[in-house]
Amino acid sequence: MSEPDVSTRPYLIRAIYEWCTDQGFTPYLAVLADATVQVPTQYVQDGQIVLNVSASATSGLKMGNDWIEFSARFGGKPHEIMVPVDRVMAIYARENGQGMAFGGPHDVPRDADDEELDEDDRSPAIKLVPSSPGPAPQDDTPPPEPPKGPGRGKLKRIK
């Protein structure tokens, strides 16, 4: 009997997190904020929340294969944050926007001859807007917008 497939997502999240911290960058997570995510709902915008997961903004950060857990302050009040790894849409450096975006939690590879999905069956589009996240824990300044120039487009999910 074969082992169940293990997602690469938690390993990639940890790798980009380590790269960000090694470079002196601030790692941010873009998270699909649904009922499975424990975050302060007043900071959720368009069903998403952006979280500063740097060591200076979090306490007790645990990045497991299934959950990302930590404590952080929002508006001066402490909150316990719990995010299922499959709800992480992206991890990136605040300072330059470099990182990695992931598909939604229900993404399944499709063949060209598969029938089209109904609108209700589609996973949400990834919208990374680093210049307009909710306030970051312990940091009230919004992150700067990633540099724009030739070849720098917006992250877009392609099916």
C-alpha cells in the first residue's frame, strides 16, 4: 500500500519564510480567511487577510505541515492565530514582493478534456495587494507596493 500524497506547500512556505528572514526581509502570508481560519475578523478584507509573520511581530510561531500557529497583537490586543496550511495563498517579502503564490485549497489538476467548473466550484482567485492589507501585527504602517517596471506584473492564478 502506498503512502498518501504529502503536500509540498508547508515545506515551500517554510523555505520562503527562512529565505525572507535570512535576507532581513519581513515575511507576509496572504491567507484565504474562511471558517477554518482563526484570525481577527475585523481585519479581513474581501475574504482575505495579510499577516506579518516575522519574529518581531509574532510569539510562539509554529509552522507545521497542517497548521501555522502563533500569537500576535492587532490594534494592541493579543490574538491567537491559527491558519490551515492549505488556506495560505502566498508568502512573500514585504520589502520587494518576492515570494511564492499557491492555488486555492480545492485546486485539483485538470486535463484539457475535463468539463468546465461551475462558478460555485472554482477556488477563489488569488489577489495579492500588498499595499492594502489590514494592519500588520505590531506594525501600523502598510507595506510598500512592490516595485513596478518591465516584466513586473501582478500575481495571477492561471487554470
